[in-house]
Amino acid sequence: MVSETTAQRILRNAEHLMASNGIASTSVRQITDASEANVASVNYYFGSKSELLLELLKDRFSQLDAELLARVNAVEKNAAGARPKVRDLTAAYFDALAHLGFNSETGQLDPFILLIQRAAAEQEEVLEKAQDFSAPGLSKLMSLLAESIPENQGQDIEIKTLLRLMFTTSVAAMPTMNAERKNDMQFSAVRDFLFAGVEAYLMRIAGKT
């Protein structure tokens, strides 16, 4: 088993502490004490507490995008040359986030989801900066969603607006699902809710409403 580096320990403990206590309420010393490192190590590896948070979020969003790309590719493959359905694409997005957002063994909410909510309330600029809207998974998802409306209107989709809608809806639903990880009915309901919102947005772009 490969042992954690100091930087990895700092990232792991920072995520848990910031998610549990809040970003502003978590000090650098608390993070380094939990990581068995000295205070200077945060500046050495990351530059500052804010940069540490940014690196942490970037890493997690990168993991999310890789999972999303795999699921979107699967949807496209299953469509067998036909246009992938919007419902299947939005389900792929939510399921990718749920895969990362819940512990597969315990069903408990992952600190990542709580940290996102903390960052949205306390460090919105850092959260925005951490998201790469041109990442492969997100890019392919948006491209396929754009194909669901007339070609000459696909460019009218505001990618960041649509992704914020999907992201906010998904993340907001997850804390209520904490003890219901294996409840398929609840997961289906959230997928349906997300699909309805995305479909309404696309229909508005296409001028159908």
C-alpha cells in the first residue's frame, strides 16, 4: 500500500474539517495538526489556505468529470447511433455526482458535497474558479444536450447557466438522501426533477414555450 504524502494528508484532512466546521472556522493549524504537519507546510505546498481550498476543489471536480465522461460515453454507446435522450444525459450527470458524493459502503454523504455547499456560501469565487467548464466530460455532455434542439439554436445555450442549474439542483438534494443511499425511488425522483428542469431550459431556448 502506497503511503500518503504530506500534501495528500493535508488535502484529506482539510476537506473533512472544512466540510464539518465551515471554511472560515477551520484554521490552518487545525488542518496541519490533524495532518501531523507543521503550519508552514500549507504555504510550502499550496501557498495559502485559499489556494489549498482551490486545489482541493479542482482535484474533486477533475474526479467528477472523469466519472461523468465515462457515463456520458456509455449513454452515447447505448443510443446506438441515435441521438441520446436528454433524460439519459441528465441521469448520467446526477449519477456521476452521486457516485462521488456518497460512500459506496456506508451510504453516507461524502464530505465533498458538504464542502461544496460551504464553498458556495463562504467562498463562491474559489468554487467558481475551481470548475473547468471546458473539461472533457462537461464539454461532451453540453454538446449532446445542444443536439437536442434545432441546430441553429444550439449555440444559444448558456453553458454555465445550465450547468449551475444541474449542479445546484443535484447538490441541494443530496443531504436529504443521506440515510437513503439505496432508496431507488428517491434517486429516481431526483433524476426526474433534474430532467424536468433541463428540458424546460432547452425548450425555452428552442422557443417552444
